[in-house]
Amino acid sequence: MTETTATAHDAQQQIAEEFAFFSDWTERYQYLIDLGKQLPPFPDEAKTEANRVHGCQSMVWLVPGGDATKMHFQATSDSAIVSGLIALVLRVYSDRPAAEIVATEPEFIQTIGLAKHLSPTRSNGLAAMLARIKSHAAAALT
């Protein structure tokens, strides 16, 4: 799971295939929670207001790194399901060139049915996190 997939598109395909194994949303939520538990440790000193993603009901912190050739993101949340969402987002967007990040739409959200199964506050939080990642990538390109 930790190896970087060739492209963001490939990562989204893999995510869709993984979620296709589960027949119902109880299992998919459990899988999301399990993914969240596998996030690398997040430094407590990075849990600052500047790194906080607003728009999320739960607390989410996101730290960008790297440059336009390869951007890396670290993130964490105090919510198990949101941590799982972060794990998916990082698989698609972290350790990729800024141009690819900006150009990649998060199709996996629709493909695996997340769009229909997230509460409005979680959907807003996910959108805020994606906007923040794309904004860092766009800034790296300028």
C-alpha cells in the first residue's frame, strides 16, 4: 500500500478496485477506518492553527512539503473516518508533481460512492482538504 502508484489516475483506479470488494457501506466504513489507522505518525508540533483545514467538523491538519517536481503532504485528523479519507486523498495526491495534482479531479469520491455516503459536514471537509492541496500545488507552480 505504501508504494507510490505510477499516476494519480492509477491510484484512483486502485482505490475503486479495493472498495469494489466490499458489499455494503458498513464494511467500506470499517475499511476507511483501517486505512486511517495506517497513516504515518503526525508530529504534534505541526498541529497548529496555520496547518488546520477549516470547513471540517472534525479537526484536520495538513502540512505540505516538496516543490513543483514532487509535492508531499502529511495530514491527520481526530476522527477515524476522516483519517481514512485523508489516507485516500494522500494516496491520490501526495508524492506527485504539482501539475499532476492541479490537473487531477478526485473521481474516486464518486466512483466508490463516497459522495452519497458522507454527511454534508464530512463532504465539506473533504472538499476543503482537496482545495487546500490543490492550492499548495498551484502555488508551487508559480
